[in-house]
Amino acid sequence: MVALSFVTLAQAAWVRALLKEQWARESPHARRAILAGWSASMTVLLAGFLPVFTSIDRLFPAWAEGWDRGIAILWAFLSILLAASYAVGRAITGMAGRGGAHSPARRRFLGAVRWALLGAPTVAVGYGTFVQRHRLRVRQQKIPVAGLPEDLDGLRIVQLTDIHLSPFLSVRELDQAVAMANETRPHLTLVTGDLITRAGDPLDDCLKALARLKS
């Protein structure tokens, strides 16, 4: 509820600034579109956040609740970045417009800066969501330990963490991670939660995949 309240207040401040800007331009259609967009945003947030209460969670199938929550968290994060980018863009154009003569070229440049600031969070979040999260890789870390017995020198430990097998991580991707872990030929394997995100996620499939770990 704290997170939902924070996101709601941030979006309200952003919407207020947008409405004020459109009011100055006397654009009622734009104002209605902004209010409709905020209503849709609040619907998405409520659909994703309210199932944390058990009584509401029971009304949704596991797959639907997983997608609802994922989309709501993603939109909440993106909307905060967009609101911050909008505020920075307004500050930049406000400072640039003080005490100087305006020109069409300068106005186009400042407009491009504002659009770039708004586009950057969308591109970054979209890349992380749809591209980067599927690119599994092994990260090697050497950990020197003072006074380590010689028999333990070169001990290889592999760790799989934050699996969260759910609609956002498939069994195929988990099998790939297990295969990558086995390729390191570890002496010891650690699996540190979470295995799944919520009740109803495929815990048995997760355990079957992890049973193929070798050390």
C-alpha cells in the first residue's frame, strides 16, 4: 500500500502538470485524453497491487494474477521514470527560455530534448523487460579468503538465485541456467530463493529442473 500510494501521488503530480500545460493551450481534447489515461493507469495499478490481499487473490487464477502484478509493477516503475523525465525536461526548457530571444530552431531543439528525455526510460525499461532478461550469463567472481586451507584452494561454488519460475521465467530458460551452471563443473552448488513468486506457480517443475544440477 505504501508503494501504491507513492506511485499514485507521483502520477497525480505528473497529471496535474500535464493538465496545467494543456489548459494554457486551451486544448480540452488533450485534457480529456490525459484524464482517461490516468484512469486506465489507476485501473492497471489496482488490478496488480490489490491481489496482495488474500481475499482478493483468491478471485484470480494464478497465471492471471502473475501477469497483472508484473504489468502493474512494470508500469509503476516506468511511470515514475517518465514523471521524473518530464519534470527534468520542463526545468531544462524553463531555464533555457529565460532572458533570451526565442527562435524556431531553438524551440525545435528544446522540444527534441524533452522527447528524448521521455523516450529514454521507455526504451531502457522495454529493453530490460523484453531483451536483457532473456540473456542469461555466468558471472565469475573470485573470492580470496585469508588463511584458507590448501585443500580448499580453487573450490568452485555455483549459485542460482532469484529464480521466480512464473509467467516471466519459463522452464526452458531455467533449464538453460541449470546447464550453464553445470558447465562450470562446480564442487558445490547453492540455490538461494526465491524458487517461485506465489502460490500456484509451477514449484514442481522448478524442483525437477534444479534436480539436474551437478556438483
